Amino acid sequence: MNYLIPIFLLLSLGTALPTGHHAGSAPVIIEQKDDLHMSWQYLLNNYLSREGNVNYSGMKKEVSVLDTYLDVLADNVPATESSREEKMAYYINLYNAATVRLVLEHYPVKSIKDLEDPWDTEWIRVGDQKVSLGYIENQVLRKMDEPRIHFAINCASYSCPALSADAYRADTLEEQLRDATLTFIRDPRKNTIEADQLYISAIFDWYREDFTGTGTLIDYLNRYTRVPVSKNATVKFKSYDWKLNDSN
């Protein structure tokens, strides 16, 4: 499959220009094969901090790149016969990119919760349909019965799992989801885990049913914790910090 990528983006990534194109001439569009998420990776490379926070003021100067990416996604919706991994990677990236775009529309802002109905407004184009962030999360991703998506999608807030430095891709999805889960659960800023006591993210409270399909919440956490947690451990949930994940 071929995806249309703006020439200025290809230049920034070191892609050679077609013969006869000169700097300063009219922008052209050329085809880039088999990399649907090229634009998103470019933005992550340039505007994501090591801690997973976003340089929104910098990215706002290249919002056209993000708009191009969202248009490319909208026009290349996974087919019915596409693999589960292809669909999941597509919708994780769409959710994350659309969240950043929503913040940029209103930036500077202190919190995504300051916006009007950030998760319920239907503005994200998917083919001929317009959907909300809430729809992508609850009606698409959560329906795939993969609780680790909660550590891959980012809600533009400090208590959220950090935005990944790499676009999600079907062929590396399993490894990426595992890494995202380990990183989040083992982050002492997000979760305090001891053998007989848990003080953990509110995500595990809000989406408890997603983590307890085959056992208890403690059973789930024990797959990823460094310290084995007793089945009788006390569980408390942290308050959520909705402050914008701004690197500035």
C-alpha cells in the first residue's frame, strides 16, 4: 500500500528528493510505501521528551504534519480482513495523535479536562465516519479484550501512561505493549507496590473489569511487578493528576 507523504517531511527524515526538485520550489507530494505512521514518528522524534512529555509549543509550529497524519489515517482505515495487530496499532496511534491534536487546538491549556467534552466530541475522521476519543477507546480498543491498551493510550496528563517514543506497529505490537505495561506498572511515580500493600493508579479502579477477566487485580499485577504481591494485600488508589503532560 502507498501513502501520500508531504515532501517537507521526507526531507526532514533524510529521504531523497525526486530528480528535478529544488529547495524553494512548489511543495510536491510523493509516495512512501508501507509506512502509514511515518509522520507520527517524525513528530515523536522531535517533540517528545525522554520522560514521555510533549513539547506542545514546538509541535504547534508543525501542526500541519499532524493534520497530514490524521488525514492519512482517515483515508487508510484497516480493512475487515486486516489482522488484530494492524487494527490495534492503527487505533492506538490514532487515539494518541488525535489527543495531541485536540490539545494543540486549544494550547496553551493547563489540563485536557479544561476543554469541553474532550472525550465525547465526534471530530476524528475514520473513513466517512466521525468518532470521538471515547468511542475509539471504549467501542474499539477495549472491545479487543487486550487490557494492556490502557498503558499504550495517552490522555495528555501527568498521571497517564507516558506517550511512547515509537509509533505502534503491527509487527512489534506485542513487544511494545509488554514494554508499555512494565514501564507503567513499575514506575514508582504511578504505582507503589509492596508485598502486602498496593497504592496504585486510578486506571486500575476505573477499568477494573478489563484487568480481572481471568483472575483478581492482584493476579494481573503479579505478572509484571518486581515484588510478588500477596493475594491479601490492601489496595488503595492514587488521586489522578490531570495536569497537562507539557515538557515546557
